[in-house]
Amino acid sequence: MRIVLDAMGSDQHPEPEVQAALQASREFDEPLILVGDRQVLAPMLGSAKNIELVHADEVFEMSDHISHGVLRRVKNSMGVGMDLISNGEADALVTAGNTAGALGIGLARLKRMKGVRRPALSVLFPTASGHCVVLDIGANAECKPEYLLQFALMGSVYAEQVLGVKNPRVGLVSNGEEAGKGNELVKETYPLLEASSLNFIGNVEGKEIFGGDADVAVTDGFTGNVLMKGSEAVAKFITDRLRTEMMASTRTKIGGLLARPAFNELRKDLDSRQVGAAPLLGLNGLVFVGHGRSDGTALFSAIKLARQSVKVGLINSLREAIESALEVA
Amino acid sequence: MRIVLDAMGSDQHPEPEVQAALQASREFDEPLILVGDRQVLAPMLGSAKNIELVHADEVFEMSDHISHGVLRRVKNSMGVGMDLISNGEADALVTAGNTAGALGIGLARLKRMKGVRRPALSVLFPTASGHCVVLDIGANAECKPEYLLQFALMGSVYAEQVLGVKNPRVGLVSNGEEAGKGNELVKETYPLLEASSLNFIGNVEGKEIFGGDADVAVTDGFTGNVLMKGSEAVAKFITDRLRTEMMASTRTKIGGLLARPAFNELRKDLDSRQVGAAPLLGLNGLVFVGHGRSDGTALFSAIKLARQSVKVGLINSLREAIESALEVA
């Protein structure tokens, strides 16, 4: 198994990436491929074993007008990393780079998996009983019912194969739990999910997602992105407010110090670094996109997630799920 | 000024409503009108002054197939309360009843304000620096750009007139801050907001909303509803998790007790009871819809909000804003 790590993805690149690569080199036997500027990276790696450097001196820069043709050729670290996958030299890419960029380059270099209408970006939300795979969270602002059905299929496979959830409960994000609630997209998607082989539990709202009643929550990339960023912002609002209020008096300061272990547990739950990255599902290759703010811990978690996905044969399972759904349809 | 309170709206009706009415009768000089079952309510009110009972023995029951014609005639407490407004006998209605019901009955009995394409339901999110008016949060699952422009106008008037925000900053909820990000609806709405007389600050995400960078956040009713319920669920998840973790050891238990004042301050921020209700904006009459779980405190807050809105002449300000926008267009 060979994982590729984009050394130039995170906001603080390449320090977090090098830190993650060094940890991987200590903990795993197989080589990790680090893609980036060789001149910068080589001195940082010292005598570390199991790290193979592949040179790419460009960094993906966000631009609105990059065409598919250009994305097929760009020599940045993300593109070079994906080429290693499409050439069969590596099994999965981890990057903390731009999501839209990863999607665009992924579509240009790896191409869509056969039968997949649109690839989706997923994220794991913490819940009262574990995690919920939420997708799409931003790859596709406009969706059709068939896309959402495929997102549900792919999310279900991911939950089952990588997260180990048996017969994952799939919910459709809506503005009401009752069947019949929703915008046009939701109303048209509902019967498709109902008729599918999935363990569809109906419409879900925030309380089902965070309450642990669904293992997979499907939505369009616009709504999913608003939900994800809103949730992150609420969590920050609450923890910031508590921190401020804790400083208000000696009594609460002492209380806060004593209660610190409880806050640390909460932080673990909320910490995206525990999970590390979200897979782009539906490409001919595994791509995990982490937060731009990822640190070494987050990126190492992402590498572990990528390893686990390769180990269980996620790509093949996704292919089979999409193919058998297409046979039924 | 006369406020009507629907006595049969909340999940626990009529106890919370009676409690709120009694508090209003003590604190305000004008009479409050309580609509509901006279036989049930009269004994609960005792010798309270300034409460006028109007009889309505039916309670709004959620049903998918209530037609506009039926809503025009129903004798439930919500409908009777709205009739008092349309007859000029009262200035605003407060109800903790079903939102869709309030909207349906409001459209049938009060009608849309002249020029308003769709009425919107708003909510106040707590932010780092106060509140943000978010609308629509569920009245319209499918929206057009012109609806969102009107929501922005009405939300801005509400923030300025009732909440006292000068020149409210209006944001458009999107999956990215950059102009050009968004689904089709957002992309088409952006130039309308830009060309308007509003203080439009561009696209906003969760961090701008909860960070206090926007006073009004505009979105379609589907996305707004998902965002609102998601945010509530995250807040509950975090506080539940903290409560559980605080019980894990004697140390954290003591810490939690000492830190209690800090938690109480946070609870005030998050407590919808502090605000009480969200206005339906765009009807010929003021209707405030509270949570079904509202207690007496929440409903009393809602009455205060309704009073403030009447006092500043919210309805006229909304009419003027819509009219002058239509003249420009």
C-alpha cells in the first residue's frame, strides 16, 4: 500500500505535512510518498526512512477560470499526486489543499468512476453515539435526485466499509421529518431512496444527525456546506462564550480549571483532527481532503483513514455498489 | 395597543399562555386579549385585570390537506386571533402554534402585504456581538431571487426598527464568501442585493453569522430551516456532552458547580425564551410564532417583542420599504 501526501496543501505547508510524514514513517512499514518542492522538503526530512520524495514545484492556487484542459496538465503537487494514483504508483492521496481544486483536478486526472453522475465530498459529524457521514458538503452546489441517490449509495458503502457500521441508516436532510416535507429536490429524491436497497430511514433534521439516529445524511452540496459551516461556527461560538464567561470571576476560573478534563473530552469530539479528512467519493481513485488549517496530527489521522480505506478495498466496493444500482435501474 | 395571545398554541397549552398573560397583566397597562376555550381559561385567570377573553373552542391541528378556503373559515384560536387583527380590534398576534398553520391561516385571513411576493419567517441567532436576523427559516422551501431580495428588505427593516440596529449589514447565506459562490438561486440573488439600497455585505457563512459580522442573513426557507435546526442540535449536542463529561469524576463535578454562573450566562445566550418568537414578515398584520415548547417566560418575551414592534410602527415601515423597492424596480 502506498499513500501519497500533498506536501503543499495546508495553510502552513509544508511543516504540518512533514510532521505527519515523519510520524507515518515511524509507525508504518510501507513507504509514504511526499509530493512537493524537493529542495525545500529534503532537508526537513533528515534521515527519515520510508519517505519517498516526488518533485512538484508548483502549488495549487485558487482561480475561478481554470479550465478542464488546464487542470489536466498542471504540475502542482495535487495534480502530480493524482497522476501517481492514475498511473498505479499509489493507492490514495491525502491533501489539505483547496477542495474545489481537488475536485477539479480529480475530475480531470482521475475521472469519474464509471456510472457516477457526480462525485461528492463527505465529512464526519460527531454524534451522541459516534459519527454520521454527511455528503455532499460542497462539491455540487446544484444537484439532481439521481445524484443524491448515488451520494447515499457511496456514503453507505463508506460507513460500512471504512467506519464499520453494519447496515448504515441513511437519512435525507430536510426541513421536517415527515415524508412530503422538503424542497423539490428532496421530494423527488425521497421515493428514489425508498425504492433503493439502502436502509433508508426517511427525512432527517439536525436533531437526528447529531442525536445519532442516522449513519449517513444525504444532501446537496450547497445545503451540506451551509450546515457544516454553520455547525462549526455554533460550536466555536459556544466554546468561545464559555471561555469568556469562565474568566469572569475567580470562582468560575477555578471551576473551569477543575472541569478541564471534561472540556478536553468535548474538544476531542469536536476536533476535526481526530478524523483528519473527508473523502471525495466517486472518482477513479481515493482522494482525502483535509482542512486548510490541518496540523500534523490532523494530517496523520487523514493518512490513517486513507490506509484503512485502501485496506478494505473501498474503491472496488464503491464500484460494485454503483454498478448494481445501475443494473436495477 | 392590543396584543392577542393564542391560548392554545404551545405543546403544554394553555398553562404557559395563561402564565404569560398573567405576567403581562401585571406589567402592562393595556389589556391583553387571550383567545381560547373560555370555560377552561376563565377559572385559570381568577381576578386578573387587563385580560380580555375571546372564545375559540377549536385548536389548530396539523393537516396536510387544509385548503385555502378552509383556512379562511376555521374557528380555531389562531384563526380567531388573526380575525381580530384584520378587523382592527388588535395590533399583533403571538402564538406558539404550528408555523405552517400560522402561515397558511395568515395568508388566508390577513393576506399578503401589497407587493410582497412571499411572507418570510425569521429567527434571531445569538452572535458574538448581539443577534442576527435569519430569514426565511421555513415558510418557503422553494424561493426565487426576488423573494430573497424582499426578505432582505423586510429583515433589514425589522433589525433597524425593532432591534435598533443602524444601517443593518445584510449578508446572503452561501457556500463560500467569495462573490460567485453559491447555487443558482444565490448567484441570481447576489446582483439584486448589490443593486439595492441595502447595506449588502456579500455572501456569508456560519462564521460571519455567529461571529457577529452580519445583522441580517438571507436565505431560502429550506436552507434556513436546515441551518437553524442544525445549529440548535449542535448546541444541544455540546451542552449534553459537557454535562455528561462533568459527571465523570468528583473533580469535574466540583468544577462544574463552581463554573455554573458561566454556564448560566451561556444558557441565556442560547435560550430562545429570551427572544420568544419569530415574526412572520410580509402579512397585513403582525404575527409572532414561538416554539411549540415555549413556556410562560418565552411567551412573555414574545409579547414584549410584539409590543415593541407595534410601538415602532413596524407594519408601516415594512410597507414603505416594499413600496419604494417596487418603485425603483
